[in-house]
Amino acid sequence: MLMNILLIDDSELILSELSLLLNQTGKFSRIFKAHDGEEGIRQTMLNKPDVIILDLQMPRMDGFTFLRWLMANHPVPVMVFSSAGTDENIFKAMEIGAVDFIQKPENYITGAFANHFNEKLSAVMHASIPLKTGSVARPQAHKSVKLSHSEVPRSNFEILVIGASTGGPTAIQRVLEDIQSYVDIPVVVCQHMPRNFTGVFANRLNMLLDLNVKEAEDGECPQKQTVYVAPGDMHLEFHDNAFRLVQPHLNDRYIPSVDRLIETVVASYGKNTLAAILTGMGTDGSAGACAVHEAGGTLLAESQDSCVVYGMPKAAVSTGFVDHVLSLDVMGGEIVSLLRQIEPE
């Protein structure tokens, strides 16, 4: 079924180029335009769009104010279309309710950019808008109580790997918030994201969490109570007890690759690997699921009811090797429970 889409940007050139690009897809019955948030609200009330592409920096009413109004009055999937230099703002927008983002090209839209844009937009078009964290009471297991180092639970798990794509930044932050007082092992996060955004993502998490969060570096050995974010535009692997950054091939679809990270981590940690596949488009993580199972590790997957895009978790579940399928509301609590379990020698 064809959808209606609303474009909100103060640049007439951007609106014209996006309209041309969207018309070529044949996926939209009507394309509406607005030059700022105020006009965006009027267009939304009048035309009820199914999906929105939104700039953040605009006169009169910016994208953040519009997003807050939208999520309260007409929640639909939103893809942020941002200029360089607003990386931190991207994550603020996703906290408010945006599904995903794409950086504006420096010049005109090229064929390569158009393919990337269409792939991103396709996932956003079919995304769900989960209930916001603040609107429901969180389970008791999620209460964050700061423990002394001696109180942090010990288990046989020696590393936690988290993989995600579309909708992942908010989901990852939620899980880390829930487990931060209880985790005494290295945590490695693999989120499909460009290089200039992964550093901002890591810095943002570092400010929000009690854990140390940083981008992983080549040759670095993982430390306890530290979260490592895989740098964008590179594959993060684990060899000889250290992280290795590997240049991707031209035909690699997922960068950084969750599969390559999990498979190489499992090769070192074996059954002591704990992994979680969260919201995201595509099938990245399914090969990793097989590797975790064969090594005797434990794999969690986010359930469809809380996923923004039920793609990666679905692919993992379809392998038959997922040990627990959980809503994001209880994912952190289950990880904490697993970290409390100690197998007999």
C-alpha cells in the first residue's frame, strides 16, 4: 500500500531533491512539504502523514519542538535528515522519538547516497513506535542501586556483546542503564552507525552512565566494567585477547558487523559469552547466534512487541538458537539475573 510522507526542511533545494528521489521509488501516493516545525504541525494535522523526514535546525520552530508535539499528538515513524555538526542532537532526537537518522550529503544527492537513503527509509517506513520509557512503570528488577565493588555479582560469563541497528541507540542506552550497577565484565556494543556518530554515541553514554564508555581501539584489551562501542565504518573483531579494527570490503552490507564481532569473541570466550540482539533491520547477528550456541554460550533477543524494527532479532530467533526472547522492559533484568548465576565447577 502506498504511503503519504511529509518532508520538513528549511532548504527548498533539499525539499526538491528529496521529492524527486521519493517520486522515483513509487512507494508514496502523496508527498507533502513544510519549511519549519510550525508548518509541519499544520501539514500533519491536515494530511495525517504515515512517515516524516525531519531536519532539526530550522527557524521559528525547530525539529525537537516538532518531535515532542508529534509524539504526543500523532506518533508516526520519523527519520532525521541532519547536517554535519549536529551529531549530539541526533541522539537527543532519538530519545524524543525519532526512529533513525541519515546525514545530509555535502553536495548534491548521488546514486550511492540515494541507495543508502532508500534502504534507511524503507526500514523507518515499517518501524513501530514503542511506548516511551517514561509512560510506564519499570519493573522492580530494573531499579538501579549502586553497589560496592565487592557486592557486584560474579558469574561464569566473562563478556557481554550487544548488537543493534535501527532503533538501537535508545534500546542500548536502556539496557545499559538497567545493568550498570550490576555488571563486572566488559561490554561490547556493535551498532550500525557511521564513524562520526559512534564516537558521539560513546561519549554520550559515558556521560549518562556510571560505567566507563569509549570507542574500542585497535590492540586494546577489554577491561571490566567498561563498555566498548565498535567504531563506525570499520569491523570490530577480537583476536589474541585484544580488539582488532578491520577494513570492510566494498560489498559488506553491515558495517560494523555484529556477526564478525560475536564470532571472534566466541572463539576466545566460548561458553562464557553472553550476547543480546536488539532492534534493527536486516539479518546481522544470525550467524553470531549459531556461533554462541555451538560454543555453549547464552543468547538473548528482543521480542517483536518492543522492537522498532523486528529484523535482526527475528533472524536470530529463526535460527532456533536464541535462549531467551524478551521485551526491552525486562531485557536488563534478565541480564542481571544471568550474571548472578554461577555454574558449579
